[in-house]
Amino acid sequence: MVAEKPLATQTALVTGASAGIGRETAKTLAGDGANVVLAARRERRLLSIASDIEAEHGVETIAVPTDVTDETDVEALVEAAIDRFGQLDVVVNSAGTGQEKGLAIEEYDTEQYRTVMGVNTDGLFFTSRAAVPHLRETDGILIFVGSLAGQYPRPGNPMYAASKWWTRGFALSLAGQVGEDDVGVTIVNPTEVRTEFAKEFRDELSKDQFDPGEVTEPEEVAEAIAFAARQEPPNTVAELDLYRRDVLTDL
């Protein structure tokens, strides 16, 4: 039986918390009783979300403007979390971006490549490196937002898919390294989600492309992440696939 506030007294850090999956994850973990550290680049939006979370759930929050591709920023983020709350129990690597769809490989410019790989791989590495020592102290959980694209070839999105294959490989290998320290590692793999994802590279966003209920909602991914966050030693959810029911038909 799940406690009413299973994460009470815990501290959760969520990257990419200004929108989409990250924002809904911060809200859901707060609903489970966790104090929340919100990280993203957009400070004004972070502060607004943090204020709403405190008012609705009665937990404490801090909003830390962070560029996850900057290792100094990430280190400062984790330090701010420890300075405020003294511990980290749950860390969610939610920050991510995608590529422009459907171009031939020779049509992608280097700047887009660097952006996608910087956020989706460097950002995960920097955040994990800074957070794991603190998760060891609390027997905490490190959660990665992966993708269906990290499990199956995606001809229209080769850079994005490669970054998510990297995510799975890194997370599963890291699980083998830190598991004996009682640190849990989970990968949550959604398919399409109705968000503003990759707005810098795409003319049509998924939140406009799909009708409500047609594909997965950010709140549903957040619930899957919260399920993983609730696991206590010796258990962890290694990998959780959250697919729309007809997705394998389209591969």
C-alpha cells in the first residue's frame, strides 16, 4: 500500500523543469511530499512554477536557473540543492531537446548537432556526475527520461535517436556501477508526448500536432517517473516503457 505522501522529508531535483515532462514531474513529486529543486534556463517561468507548487502542495522549493550543458552551472545547481535542503533523494534528468525532422543527414548543420548532443548527453553526464555522490548518502534514485527512439531506429530523427541510445547505455551501465551502493537507476521511455519539445528546431510542436488523448500527456510520464521515485531499497525499476498502444504498429 502506497503511503499518502511517500516522498515526505525527501528532496527531488528536476532538470528541464520549466515546461512539459519536467514541469509536471516537479508538480507530481511535490504532490508526493518531496521538496523540489527546479532547474532550467528560463528563470521567470521557473519562479512561477515553484510558487504554484508551494501554494498547492505545501512543500519547499528553490528555482535555480541552469544550463545543463555547462558543467559549472550544474555543479552550482547541486550545491544550491544541498545548501538549502542538506540532501538529495531523487534526481530526474528530464532536460532534453530534439532535432528538425525528416532531413537527409547532409542537410543537418553542426550547430543543431552540437545542441542536441550537448543537452541530451553532456547534460545527463554533468548532472549525474554531480548528483551521484549525494544519492549514495541517501540510498537515492537517479531517473533518466529516455525514449522509444532509444530502442528502435528512427530514420527521420537520427541525431535525437542516437542521443537516446546513449542515454540508455549510460544509465544501464551506471546502474551496474552504483547499484551496490544502494543507488537506484531508472530509465522511463515514452513515445510521443504533447509538449513544446524541440521548439527551436521544429515548425509544428507535438502539443499542436496531436489532439488531447491521442498520444501521451506530460502528466502521464510524470506519474511513471513518480512511480520509480517511490521505490525503496533493495528495489528499483530498471526500465519503464510508456507506449501508446498502437506504437509498435507504426515502426
